[in-house]
Amino acid sequence: MFATTLYMLLLIISLIFVFIFHIPYIKIRGKERGGRSAQWTAKKWGRFLMWAAGAKVDVVYNDEGTYSQLKDEEPIVIVGNHQSNMDIPAILGYFPREVGFVAKKEMESWPFFGVWMKYGQCVFLDRKNPREGMKNMKDAVKKIQEGFSIVIFPEGTRSEDGSIGEFKKGSFKLASDPMVKIVPVTVKGTFDIQRKGSLRINRGKRVKLILNKVIDPKTLPREEVKKLNETVRDAIEEAYKSL
């Protein structure tokens, strides 16, 4: 109980700081400079939350070429399995790029937080309205074409038991439409910190972000592009089971 209370207290303090000081600051700086500032702060905030949860995060490169390719400035799509609420701060803080997320539509209307996410190049996806959802995905593709890297969890929801669910095909339009590279990221250990439906925080856990071999849709036959959801899921699950 103490660990959960401490984490929640630190979370609230960090959000108050962001809302009082950072939101006005990024608005004053404007869309471009404010966006860079929002992403920089989000990375620091992600690391702070993992520290507040007492977690240790290791970034593991599962392929030698992934490290060098991530040094390039070209936009990428990061695809991860969704284990816990802690996946987002882990990726925000420790993925070696500043990234935005595909988030659920409801978060757009959250006071202050929605503004921060917009400036941080997040895209809000309406899953209840297919037509609006397609429009949202087009907005995300546009952001990628403008040079931003985006994270998506194609399971659509957090895991109930820690296992990896089905990856929805539609999520992969983010990469196949603009033909940008995909980095499959295996998230392991966040499920042990906080499980779906629970506020309880378990301290002292180790989290691994496993960066698997980069997949470039431009080099794949059309039939393989259609099966990207299966290919990426297989790569993520293989790494998950190997550690």
C-alpha cells in the first residue's frame, strides 16, 4: 500500500508541475518549438515515473543493425505489446527517440493532459466510430510523413494475464501507407509492476524494452506487407519468450 500511495503522490505532483508551468510554456513557444519542448519533457516525465515506481529499465538491442538505424533521423513506427499502464512511461523515457503515441479518443478531452499530448505529437483514435477512426489514422500517417515517430499498441488494450494478444491489421497502415520502417518492441516486466484494473504498484521490478530487428515494408513483397501484423507479433512474442 505504501508503494502505491507514494507513486500516486509523486504522479500527482509531477502532473501539477506540468499543468502549472509547462503547459503555458509550450503554448507561448508555439506549435513547432512547443512541440519539441513537450516531447523532451515527456521523456523526462517517463523516466521519473519509472523511478517513482521503483523500476529498473534495461534497453536490449536484439539485432546489431537496429542501433545504427535508430540513429537516422527518418521517422519510424514503433510497435509494442501492451502489458500495463507502465508501458507508456517506459517507452517515453527509455526508447532512444522522442515519440508520440496513438491514444484513445477519450484522452483528448482530459483537462491540460490532452493539450500536452497534442503538443507531444500524439494522435487520438476513435475506436467507437470506424469512419472517424480512419480519419484519425490518416492524421497519424500525415504526422509520420512530416517526420515524427509514432508508437502504437496494436492489441488495442492492455493484457489481462500478461500474454500477447492478436495484433490488429489496421494498425499497420501507419507504416504501410507512408512505407516507413517498423521497430518491433517487446515490453516485458511492466505487467508485474501494475496490472490491468488495479492501482497497486509493485516496486523493485525489472523492465526490459527489447528492440527487435527493424522491418522495412519497402523491401517486402506485397503479400508480406499484408501480413505485417503477424510478422511483427511473432518477432515480439519470440523475444518475450526468450527472456
